[in-house]
Amino acid sequence: MTQVPTRERLLDAAGDLFYKHGFQAVGLDQILDTVGITKTAFYKHFASKDDLIVAILDHRDQREMEEWMAYIRIRGRDDARRQLEALFELLDDWFKNPEFRGCLFLNALTEFPSENDPINRAARKHGEHLAAAVMELASHAGAAEPGALTEQLMLLVTGAIASRHRGGDLDAAKTAEAMAKVLISSACGPAARRR
Amino acid sequence: MTQVPTRERLLDAAGDLFYKHGFQAVGLDQILDTVGITKTAFYKHFASKDDLIVAILDHRDQREMEEWMAYIRIRGRDDARRQLEALFELLDDWFKNPEFRGCLFLNALTEFPSENDPINRAARKHGEHLAAAVMELASHAGAAEPGALTEQLMLLVTGAIASRHRGGDLDAAKTAEAMAKVLISSACGPAARRR
DNA sequence: CCAGAGGTTGACTCCGGGTACACCACATTC
DNA sequence: GAATGTGGTGTACCCGGAGTCAACCTCTGG
């Protein structure tokens, strides 16, 4: 019976609560109640609530990047172009989840708008990681200007998430996917499909 | 000497603070200090902080819609297609402002994620107003499917704002504008320009 | 055997949202 | 000329959340 260490349980439980209700809206006590420890115990794991948030963002960044890349590899086979397109299929799957509340990292960015804030930094890193991954796929796909395509696709991804979050467009992922396919085709040439 | 009524000053000052630092991050006291009144006086104007936020969102929705439509009419002349494109020029101007901190309404949506929350409702209304305006322009521009074009353009607008807010793409408006022009052309026919 | 990690209880500070009460000044209206 | 409403003031207060502190417990490994 290897018990799940408290630190992990804190990261999980607090992450879920923050995602559902927002970072500032969730009190420490609420987190401590669900995990079942006391305040003093908490402060032996994390220096502050902010520290906890940073740890959550780092942890989820890593986890989500792995999950997303795995999904993309499976759905996109060995075709970099198809993999780029799979990114939007992933979004569609995600948006169908009734628990969807936007992107944790984008949410963190708006709740902690100061650029010096460690939380803000941690949240921005996720965007950079995703952009780097897209950039690599764009290069592999033979895009004429991988950088430009990356900015376009990232804007579509961000826009789809924010649109769906706003509640206006329930099929935001499909909307974005249609645009993405056009962009990918025109950037990589209409036919060629490379590794 | 018609003094600016306190209610207006509260809306302005609190709106600015909320935009800069976030809704939950700004305390009532901070607002009261900048306006120069006491807590008791505040509660004679608004029932609560939430009530104040709703009033600010309503107020700014109206103001921003007027400003945006005026900008679009000036830059787009009497050409609905050019007016749609002008929307992205407006974004570019906005993004150049160093005070840019994202969209107040999108920010409100992430800080108050509960759909029942009056603040959430008020923030969503702004998106609906803007979408309605875009829809009308899309119809005037002779789009084959105005609804589809509206969803695409709204996604680009939202994506540009969120991308710029994320800090990844400083030229997000240009990126979105390029995509928008293609979409508008293909939806309305490559040449025709109507009122 | 002892140190250290992870835990407990309980009391405490400070700050923010919100309330209650008593009071003041001025303009309008009966 | 008194009454009332509006927009203020000041002070004292309650509650909940973040964070601190001190004293103590228990299990585990060198």
C-alpha cells in the first residue's frame, strides 16, 4: 500500500479546485479540507499559496504537454501535417467535456497579470512549450515559413479555447480546424506530406 | 461647476484598477482611496463590490461598442468588407498601447467562471453585442454564410486578444488580419465590394 | 537511540468585504 | 419654517482568508 504522498494530493486537489473556480476564489481552507490536512502541515510542503500555484502550473504543464503530444502522435501517425491537424481534433475532444473551464494557464495569466509575478512566468512557459512543439511540427511538415505558420496556428488554438470559454461558439474547435487546414495547406503546399 | 458625480468617478476609477490588476486582486479600500470617499458612502451607490463590477461591465460595454463602431465606420468608409477588416486595424492600435492587459470582459469571464454569476452574464453580453455587429457587417458584405464568417472572425478577434495578452505574439493583430482578409475574400467573393 | 519528515492542535496577526449606528450639510418640497 | 431626501462623514464591529508560531506526536532509517 504505497500511499499517495500529500504533496501530490495537494497538487491534484488544488489544481482541480483552481481550474473549476479560479485561483483567487478558492481559499486555502477549502483545499485543506478536501485533502484532509491542517494549515501547518500545508506550510511544510509549500511556502505560500502562490508557491503552490506555481508548482501546480509546472506540474500540469509537463503532464499536459506529454498527453497532448501523445494524442497528436497517435492521431497524426507519422505525418507531421496530420499531426498539426490532430491538435485541433484534440481541442474538439476537450471542448466536449462539460468540465471545460478554459485553459488553466491562460486563466492564471489573467488572474495574475503582473509580468514579474512568478505565477505569470510559470503560466507563460506553457505557451512557449506548446509553441515550440508546434514549430517543430511545422518545420517537419515542410512549411515555407514555420515561424509564421506557428504564430497563426497558436492564435487559432488560443482563439478556439477563449471562444469556447466565452461560450459563444460551442464548435470553436471545428471552426479553428477548418481555418487551420487551409493555412497548413497553403504553407506546406497542397499535396506533399512529409515526415 | 458641475462636479463629476461620485458614481461616475467610482465606475471610472474602479474600472481602471480592475483592468490593470484584476477584479479580485483590487480591494475596495484601494478604490475608495483613489476616489476619496468612505466605505459607507460607497454602499450608498452600490449594493456590493459585485454590483459595482456589473455596473462597470455594462457601462464599458456600451462605451466600447460605440467607440469601436465609430472607428470601424471611419476607417472602413461605407464599405462593409473594409469595415470588417478595420476591426483588426483597431486591434492593432489597441495592442500597441503599453497599458494593454487583455480584454476586460474576457478577464471577467475567467475570474467569475460560474455561468449563473451576474458578472459572468454581464461579461458574456459584450461578446454577444460584438458578434451581432460583426454579423450585420458580414451580411452587408454579402457573405455566403454570414453566421459562419462571424464565428470565424470572432474566433480570430478573441484569439488575437488572448495571444497578445499571453505575450507570445506581439503582432497578433497583424497575424489575425492576414487570416481574416483571406476568409472575408473567400466568403464574399474575391472582388465584389458592397455597401 | 536519535534525527528528521510529516503530522496534530490552538492561538494569533493582518487584511478585505460588508454592516450598523450616529451624525452632518444642503436642496427641495409641503 | 419644518420635513425629507441625498450624499457625505467617522467609528466600531463581524466574518473569512492568508500566514505565523509554539508545543507536541509518531513513524522510519542510519
